[in-house]
Amino acid sequence: MYTLAIYLYAWAVKLVAPFHKKAGRMVRGQRQTWHCLRSKIEQGGRYIWFHASSLGEFEQGRPMMEEIRRRYPQYKILLTFFSPSGYEVRKDYPGADVICYLPFDTKRNVRRFLDATHPEMAVFIKYEFWSHYLTALKRRGVPTYIISAIFRKNQLFFRWYGAGYRKVLGCFDRLFVQDAPSAELLSRYGITNVSVCGDTRFDRVTEVRSRAKAIPEIEKFTAAAAEAPAVTLVAGSSWPQDEALLIPYFNAHPELKLIIAPHEIHEEHLRAIEAQLKRPFVRLSQAAVQGVEGKDCVIIDCFGLLSSVYRYGRIAYIGGGFGAGIHNVLEAAVYGMPVVFGPNYRKFKEAHDLIAAGGGFSVATPEAFAAQMDEWLTYTEALAAAGECAGSYVQASIGATEQIMCELEGESLFKKSL
């Protein structure tokens, strides 16, 4: 049944590829995988294979990849992605020796892939459970792990009909999970080779903060805001539903300044944002020429700066909570500012934990958003306290990468290298 589902999925992707940009990239990318492996895999090279579904999972795995490269330079890193949204952004990542799409999980593809790469260890990140790949790795005796995993009782593995698929969890030599409830759930089904190590994303966002870029135009903008005095709100990865919530409030409150970094920066979306703004604004790409003097809003119309932009805010709004799910809240919380997001955060442990810690706030209506913002703009001590709670939560959660590495260094693969 699983094999049939994979073939049907692959067929469907190929069918829509001519009409669907993301599907087209996936099909073309997977075709290029075999050429990539033939041309880049070195005969006799010792490869550790990391697989990330998309960009978020890559960021979780990145601290471990870079730590392995630092401690064990004799190993090469093979990095695969399933989604174009990960591969297209990180295909030139210098921390890996070979980067490609992962071919669909058919037995033929699995055999070709593993015969071409001969990994000495495999690391899957968070949510990837490809049955044929995992079964073949176990059969070949390749040590296989999953890191920063999280499990919930409503997942397929734990349903009354999920016993067959649950067998894939037995293919991992060890499962490094984020929290105790995940470990407890697995233990109910006899899976005990589990270590609770937390989430490696905390290590990543802490490192990113230490390397944040200075953005001169934003520095001038926030310096002027501080003199006003005004509070700067950074809205990251916003969607139209988020903008409909926060822009009207911004328009009505001159004591608030806004930096908005939309998730999509095509011209139509940028113009839609500008049409809603009733106060002076400038796009970042035009700020060097037009200047930021007298502007109340800066629109970030380029990619790659958001994690650095957060450093200039006092409050963060994270988009996506009125759609498929919120984006990365930790990128903002690491700077010690309260984080606001929409109601769809159920699957995001860090959002629940931030709320419990007093540094995260979910709003479902414009009225709820306005009430929260009114409180912070009126009582600055409440704003400072919420920011401190967010920052403390992140600082208390770092260290997962080191815990995982300590356990792996007890395994035979790394013992040979010591």
C-alpha cells in the first residue's frame, strides 16, 4: 500500500509539473540528482548523509552539520532536500559537499541512491520517515538517526491502523526527540532507544543572533523612532491576513513604528501593502536614495535579512497564523522581545512554550491584537517583562546539538575517528 501511494504521488507531481511552479522544480531537480551524484560524489569519500524536508528542517540540522565538520573534517556532508523551498534557497550552502534533491522513495531509487553515495551515517531531521530509505539503511547496517523529532498521538504511527507504518521507527538506531511527552508516547509502543535532547533550532537562532548583520538604513530608522519616542514593531513573514490585522492598528497609532517583511515580495503583494498604509513609508531597496527621515514604516522587499532585522524591534509579529501555520518565532524571541502570532500554532511546540513562559501571545481578532498592543504601549514595564520572558526561554533551551554530539561520540562511527 505504501509503495503504491509513493508511485501515485510521484505520478501526480509529474502530471501537474507543467502547470505548477513548485512541482516543476521538484521534477527537474530530481532528474538532476543522478548527474549530481555521478559528478560530485568522490570515490572512497566518507559521507554522512543529512536529509531535510525543507528550509526549516535544514536550519534545525545545520548546527549539527557544522559541528561534525568542525570536529571530524575527514567526513564529507551529503545534504538532500525533498522540497524546492529548501533546495532552491540552500543549494549553494558551503557547509555541505554535495547538495541535491532526494529521489522519490521507491525501491529502485533507494537502491540507486545508496549505491551511489555509500553513506557511513544517516541523519533525518524532525519529520522525515521514508520507509524504503530507512529499511534499506537498516539492512545495510548504516547507523541512522533522527534529530529534533517530535511525536503526537494523532500521528499515523499511533493510530489503530498505523502499526505497519510504525515499524519504520524501528529502523533508527536512536531517536533524539524534543520533549519528554514524545519519549513517553514512543515508550508506550515499545520504542525505548530515545533520548530527550531538545530542539537544535535554539542553538541555530542563538548563533544567527551572534552574526546578525548591521543594516544602516534600519539603524537610522529605529534611532529616529527612539527619539520620537516610539516603539518599533517588526512584522516578519507576513501574509495578507496578518497585514489586514496589524496595518489598521499601525495607521491609528503614531507612537508605533513598523518594519514589515512580507513572506512574499512580488510586486503585487508589495503594492497591496502600500495601498493599506496611511502613514509615510519606504521600501528598503529605495531607502538609500529616498532616506528614512520622516518615514513611519519600512517595507523589507528582499530576502535574507529578516533574522537580522528583528534585532531592531521591541515587539515582533510572526506571520502565518491565519493560514497553514506560523513561521519561525524563535528568530525573534532570541532578541528578548515579546512575540505575537495568529491562532494557528497548534503544531508548534515552541509557540506553546513561549506562551507558557510569558513571552508569546496569540491573537485571533483585530480586537485582541489591539488590546495587547494597547497594554504594551501604555505600560512599558509590561512590554519589558514580556521581552525578558521570551529571551530567557530561548537561553534556557540551548544545548541540544552538544547533547546529541556527546551521545553520537559514544557510537562506533565516531569512536573510529577519535
